[in-house]
Amino acid sequence: MTDTLAGSSTDAAASARGRTGVVRDPSVDAIRIVLLVVVFALHAMMCGVSVGAGGPVLENALEQQAWFGPVSWVVQIMPLFFIAGGFSSFHHWRSMRARGATAADYVRARLERLVRPAIALVVVVAAGLAALSLAGLPAELVATAGFRIGQPLWFLGVYIAVSALVPVMLRAHERARVLTPLVLLAAVVTVDVTRLSTGIDAIGFLNLLLVWLLVQQFGFHLADGGVDGLGRGALVGIAGGALAFLAVLTVVGPYPVDMLVNLNPPTVCLVVLGVAQLALFQLARPGIRAWVERADASRRISYVGERAMTVYLWHMPVLIVLAGLSLVANSSVGMPLPEPLTAAWWATRPLWLGVAAAAVVPVVLAFGRFERPRRAASAPGATPGASVGATAIDTVCGVAGIAVLLVFGFGPVPAGISLALLLVALIGSLTVARAVRVVGVAGVAGIVGIARFVELARTSPAAAAARPRHPLPL
């Protein structure tokens, strides 16, 4: 099995290079689509819509349910998402670097791919919520809708930051492939211990970066073939050991069993879960590759993969709109809205999932254009203003633009601030600075020109002849 895995990995990589020369692996591409479907289904199931004594209720139907804790070990797939992202980033950056591109070129390319669809989302959602407020919808309901839409955006903010650090973290991996994850693990544990001992939850948000940088390293090990040398027995043992250790951490230790709770803030439990998911995925890779080849599904997988961030960003607004339409149908034609988690509610979930999936498709088709590159990749080093300092500023603006929405919501002012920051990240801070300077110089030149014109007009012979020789006294 070890030889099969290693050989098939090499063959797949060699035969799956796109026009850009970036290595593609059908098993990684396929699992990312599966994970996206899991995220969509989970969020759709969380959407609880009902009418209470005080009016419409929009809630997380699965929140604080004791039975959901063990289920979350299966549906919490974010570690594997970042592992797959690390795999792809490993090959993408190495391919660009081999062609002479700089780290700034790579980060600019990632920013353009990730920020452009987010800008479209901010504009449409902020305008939609503002229209609902003006139409007289209760402010609390509008705020709840904005909060629910914004919740999944944490992933985009973190992914922008983690992607921007790929050149640095890959160099660390190449120089110290064992020491790098160990140092990150020590940092994650230190943050957890400090948070748990002091009771200051804010400290834990340092792990928003540390945990996912560590899990990204697992993707690097997957990409460089480091995991291919593990046989089936070793992989089963690693997965079983990681899950057993996770049980100790959550049942005996201080961590909650619910892996979604361990997401906010991220804890070492997600790292342990990531180890188990990496081992299980490696076990499944040959079967996934065989299915993709047998079903000839590579084109369909690629089509969805090119719009993956659009699906992720837009599925929640679609769910919120459907929830709103359900409330309208309830009030206008009496459509029943079963109380969440009742038998009637569970019976309607297949229909709800089907309608939601069908509604997402046209939205993705409409907005997927914002995720696709506007033009062919530029020559290495040709990205305007692609310096390390400027690119760092652009990255901070991108992350800050998402953070503003997460903290303050989609109100007109925070949405405007977020949009401005995201535009700086997309266009580039140096380009914005140059434009400001050009506008400033043009403005000053224009004012000077107008003043000069007025002066010339006032002192011209024609103007003097037109003046009355004996003006009337005041």
C-alpha cells in the first residue's frame, strides 16, 4: 500500500498539471468539494425559522444540543479544509517561484482571488439589509440576519492571512520540516494554557492564526510526499490514536466535546482532529482518485473548484433569504413552520436542503465571475507595486476589512469602511497612494490654473474696456 500511494501520488501530480504548471491532485480537489458540501449542509441544518410569541425567530437550531457534540467530530471539517489549502498553496507558490516570481507576486495573486468575491458580497448584502430596514423590517431581525450572514466570514479573514504567509511558512518547512510544526504546536498549547488559567478568552484568539498555520503545515507534508511513506497500519494507528487523545482532552480534560465550540476561539483540539483527518484522508486517497477517473469527474470538480469561494460566501445569504421567504409565506398563506428539532421539522429537512441547494446554483453562476482571474497571470515581478511592505499593508487591509464586518456587522458605516479596506487590498496600497497623489497634484494644478485664468481675464484689455468709466456711487 505504501508503494501504491507514493507511486500514484507522483503519477497524479505529473498528469494533472494545468496550463500554469501548478500540480493538481484529483483526490485533493475532490475532497475540497465534499467539504464544501458538508459546510453547506451543516449551515442549512442550523437554520431554524419559526414564529414565537414575540414574532419571527431566526436561530441556530443545533446550538447547545448535547447530542450534537459527538456529531461535530464528523462535521467539523475545517482542519481538512486547511490541509487541502496547504497542499495547493505548496504547489502554487513553488510553481510561481520556479518561474521567477517573488513572494509579493504570489500574495498579490492570492489577494485578488480572495478579495474580489468578498467585495461583491459586501456591496449586495449591505444594500439589501439597508433596503429591508427602510422597508420597515424590525431592526433586531435585520441585525440577526446580518450577523448570521457574517459568521462564516471568519474563514475568509483567516485564509487571507494564512495564504499571505505561505512563502514564509514554506521556507520554514523546507529548512526545518519537523521543528516548524513543533514550535507552532508549543505556541498553540501555550495560548490555550494561558487562556484557561487566566480566564481571559480574548487571549485564545491568537490561535486564529497559530492553529491554522500549524494545520497548514500538515498540508505541506502531504504535498511533499512526507505522508506517502506511511503504510495503512501506521495511518490507522495515527487516526485512532489522535481520536483517542481527543476523547481524553474533551471528556477528561478541560475542552468541550463540541468541535464547533472549540472553533471559537480555536484550540489544540482542532490540531488533534486535523491529525486524524489527515491520516483518514491519506487512507482514502487511492479510492478517491479511482472514483474521479472512473466517473470522469475531473472537469466537473474543476468547474466547482474555480467557484468554491463564491459558494462559501454566498450560501449563507441564500439561506437567510429563504428563511425570510418562509416567514413571508407563513404570514401570507399560512405555510407551516415547525418548531426546530421537532419530528415535523426533521421531516421537512430533505425538502429544505433540496430547495436551498437549488437556490444556491443561480447565485453562484451570477457571482462566480468575480472569483475568476480578470486576465492572464502577469510576468514574474511585473505586478504593479508588488513590494514586501506594500503587500503586507494590502494583506492587513484585507483581513481588517473582514474583521470590521465580523465585529460591527453590515450596517452602512461598517460596510463602507470594510469596502474601502477591501478595495485597498484588491487594488494595492501603492496604486491607491499614487492615485491620491495624482488627484492631489491635478487638484492643485487645477486651482492654480483657474486662479491664473481669472487673473488674466481681469487684466486683459477687453475686460478693461468693458468696465464703466464712471460707476455709480455706492
